[in-house]
Amino acid sequence: MERLEVDERPNPMIVVLATVFLIVSWIWDLFIALSRWILGLVPWLALRKRAIAFINKLPIFIVVIIYGIPFLIVEPLKAVLVWLMATGHFLFGLISLIILQTFGLSLLALVFDLTRERLLTLKWFAWCYDKALVFHHYADHLLAPYKEAAKQKLRAARQWAHEWLVGHGLAKRREQPKARIDARP
């Protein structure tokens, strides 16, 4: 896998693109986990294993069509919802579009989970997948300092908020953990 180098001062557009890419990636991972949790209510592992075995027997063009089904469901409905927003039903159209996008992304994540092995046998798909992984690692590396800075700011804000609440009698002071005395000699 290729490695992309991070310059000292990255282009702001690259940072924005990397941020959007990672957010979509995190949402993707969340939807896969959520789909697996929901499907955990049914015997998902056995069902998944049987579905993958069935998919692996299908011709590759059928597998590509199966992977495209979420697009075929979501894209025409997006046009309808954009039309609704343009004709004065903006809030309804926007909320519906967000729900549809969420459904479509979660369905795509589920279908990809089932078809990944077979799709990666296609050279062009494996190449695209590899490039997406390379960019994912690059984006992760590029945004690592920003993520760490944001975590530090969040910790400081939480500490300040807790101290403010304690100062106003709205929360109790956190007790420091007592030192453990190990009984071993």
C-alpha cells in the first residue's frame, strides 16, 4: 500500500476533504456496527455466513448489481425529496433526505459487508478500495494533531464545567482514587 506524505502546512482544502472523508468513514463504521447489532437480534452470524456463501456462488455481475441496489433505491428518492424542498416543503424534504441518506448509507454498509470478499476479486474494485484505504490512513495521519487538540480542549471544557457546577453547588466534587496498597512482598 502506498504512503502519502504529510507536509508541514497542509492545504486547507485537503484538510477539509480529509475531515469530511473521515467523518463519513466513522459514520460508515458506525452503521456497520449498528446493522450488526440490530441483526444480532436474529441469528446474524449464521445468516451472514449463508448469505456470503450464496453471494460467492453468484456471477460477479450479479454481485455488482446487488452492491448497487442501495443506490438504485436512494438516488431516485433523493430527486423527489429535493423537488419537495424546492416546492415549499423544505423542512419535511430536508428531514426526509437526512433519514433517507442515513438509511441508504446503512444499507450500503450492510450490503458491502456481505459482498466485500467477492467485490475485491475485481481488479478495478480492489484498486479503488486500496486507494480509499490509503487516503483513509493519510487523512487519519493528517488530522491526528487536530483531533488531539480537540480532545484536550474538550477535557479542559469538561473540567471547567465541572468546577463551575461544583462552585455553584450543582455537582459534587470528584473524589480522587485512593492509592492501592499491594499486599505482595
